[in-house]
Amino acid sequence: MPKKNINKTALVVKRNVLNQIEIKEKYMTLQELRFFSIYLAKIDQRDISTRAVRFPLVDFQKIMDLNMWDNTDHFEKTLDKLLQKIVHVPNNIGGYDTFQLFKKSRVGKDKTTNEWFVEINAHDDALKLMFEFKNKYFKYELWNVLNLESRNQIRMYEILKQYENVGEREVSVEQLKKWLGIKSDDYTGSSGFQHFRVKVLEACQKALKEKTDIYYEFKKGKGGRGGKWLTIIFTIHKNKDYKSPVNLEAFTKICPELKENLAKKETYGYTKTKK
């Protein structure tokens, strides 16, 4: 069996509710967000049996920015942190349910290829967030997030991509910080919002325009005392000038098993534009 590469043009299909919940345990790092997007691209959302995803060790190391010479403790801690990621999901009794995204990881050597691999399996309680849904979801090609260089950039892309077809989204500054994984005591004080504007809003704006299939403009929504920004209105546009750095057909000739997975998503309607 030939070695499988990371498919930058695979399709990520993500439920809206999963996109709008806060992933706890010190939030996700840039590398963990990339890993989660790749995991979602590799599973078949209509087939729960695909919940356990296997990565060649070399691919896992690339995703998590691990060096070949990293010691075993560092490698184990990286996997442990993935298993510690928890979510708070609103329930129907006025509260929320808390559980892990992943329940188990395996490291071993493939008997056929004699190559090392890392396998990770979704938690039973998290399956409803990743499988068997027919509406209230959005999608994007994986290369968009793999090209981005910070946690803020990836989360801003996903938050706004969900509303691409609507074209506009108003969100409170405090809620946006939570979705981005920014600590409550960051960007506070008299100059706090100005720093937030420059380091987050404008920096992400530039990155998405240069590296993804959407771009955005933003303006002040509701205001408070002293001109304080309470909400931000985002206008989201399709980035027609930007093209995927990898041609889908060329890539799937190299990785036919990923083309089969994409074909399944087309059958389910995931690749069609949602209204």
C-alpha cells in the first residue's frame, strides 16, 4: 500500500453547533486546530465506522510540528493533550453536557507496510457532533486552514465561513473572543480594543484575503459608553481572486482513496452550495 499524504484539498464538513462551542482545556493550539480539521476531512460523516482515523507517523509529526528527534515524552504529551480536549454543548434542560472530543489513541507499526502510524478515535458522546447530520452545517476545502499561520486566523476563517452564504454576521466582541480562544483578561483596559483590532481583526483580515477563499470587511455595530465597541458587523465575500494552491484532480490521482471519500460527500450533497 503506497504511503498516504495529507490531502490539502479534502473537504471539511462541520456542524454549526461544533463550530460555535468553546473547546476547553486551554483551548486548541494552532497545531491541534489543524489536526482537528484534517480529522474531519478524513472521516465519512455518514459512516460512523470511519471514526478511527489513522495517520502515518510522518504525517502526524508534520501536522503537530514535531521533529523526528523529539523525545518520547514530548510525543506522548502531544497525544495526551489531544485526548484532554473537552467541549461544553448546550442540552435541552437548560444546561450543558461536557465530554471529550477523542477517547483513544493508538501508536503502532502497520504489519503490511512496516510503517509506524498514529490512530485516534472520536469519543462516543462526540459522535453526534461529527456524524449523521443532514442540515445546519458548513464546509470548506482543507487547504484554507492549512495555509493559515495562527489559531486566531483559523478560528476567524471558520466563524465567518459558516456565514459566507448569508454574507453578514454581527457578533459581540466578548463572544468573538471566546470563539477565538482568547482569554477574558486579554485586550482589556483603555487601549485593549485598539490592540485587539490591530492584532486580531486586521491581522486576520489580511491573512484571509491573501490565503483563503473568503475575505471580510468589518465595522462597529452596537456601541457603549465612550465609543466602546460592543458588537462587530462582518461582511463576508467570496475571494474570487484567490485559487487553491493544489489542483484537486491532480492530487486525487496520487491519493485515490481520498477521491473516493470526496465522492461520497458529493453523493450526500455536502459539496453542493447550501442556501
